[in-house]
Amino acid sequence: MAELIQVTGPLSEPVTTAEAKAHLRVDIADDDDLIEVLVGAARRTFEQLNGRSLFTTTWALTLDGWPGDGIVALPRPPLQSVTHIKYFDTAGTEYTWDAANYAVEVGRTPGRVSLGYGKSWPGENLRPGSPIVVTYVSGWTTTAAIPQEYKAAILLLVGHWYANRENVITTGAVPKVVPMGFESLMLMDRV
């Protein structure tokens, strides 16, 4: 079983507070803090539902054993780089596997690590409980590189949350869930 753990998050958001305010047509500073929180929450919601990292984020993928097919798919594309692969033997000794033993495929979705030609996984007996950790970096490096439709989805979700502080509209006799165009944009390239 694999588990994905965020090691470090993005240092900025794909949509600025000023861009969100322009989208919302808000020209006062009173709600700036709220709008900033909504932008961060919308980005995290997008990433969780779409399966991508929008900005540079470091992840640790833990594995219970070496994959039989020689390939480790790395969630949350786009993959930038693999920092290292570490593993622990039954005595608890930590090893860093030499990068010369594997290939990193950043151009795939999702990116992946595969055994190098003629190479095999390390032979040490692995400790129980996720003994392998692949640490890697994913996400786009600049705001300009992030697809516009992803930014539009975030703005739509921010707009929805700002205008509808609750998930249900109670106008009329029957309460209704508020429809969102965010879902159609977000699910477009879901991984």
C-alpha cells in the first residue's frame, strides 16, 4: 500500500488576492483576508479533486515493497524531479538508493521512476511498514505555466464560496444545492 505525504507546500497561490477581487468585483479591502483564505482553499480543493500539484510542492511517497513491474508512478503531476529514494532494512538501517540505478520520467502524466537498464531493486530485506520513501517535487514553477482553465476553476470556486457562504440555497419552497461550473473545469484533465 502506498501513502502520499506532503513535505512542503507551495510558496504562493496560482491566483492572487487582487485577481480574485477583480473576478469578484470587490473594490474594498474589508474582505481581503477572507478572499485570500478562499483562494488557498480553492487551490487545495482543485488539487485534491484533480489529482495535480499546481505550484512547486515536495511529496514523500511511501511504499510497502518494490514494485514487481519495475515502475513507481508518482502522483500529483507535473513531476519536476526526484530528490531521492530511501529505504530501510529489517535492522532499521537507512539507505539512499543511487540515482544511477533508476530513470526519472518527467514528461509522463503522472511522472514515474523506472529501473535502469539491467538494474534490479536493492536486495536487502525490508522492514515492515512502508520501508521505501520516494521524495520528489511536482507542480509548475511559475504562475504563467499553470493552465488558464485551472486558474478559472479556482476563481469560479472562490466566487461561489464568496457569494454563497453555505452550500444550499433556500430561495423558494425547496432548498437546492448551488451548481458550480468549477466542477466541469476541474474534472477536465483529472489524473
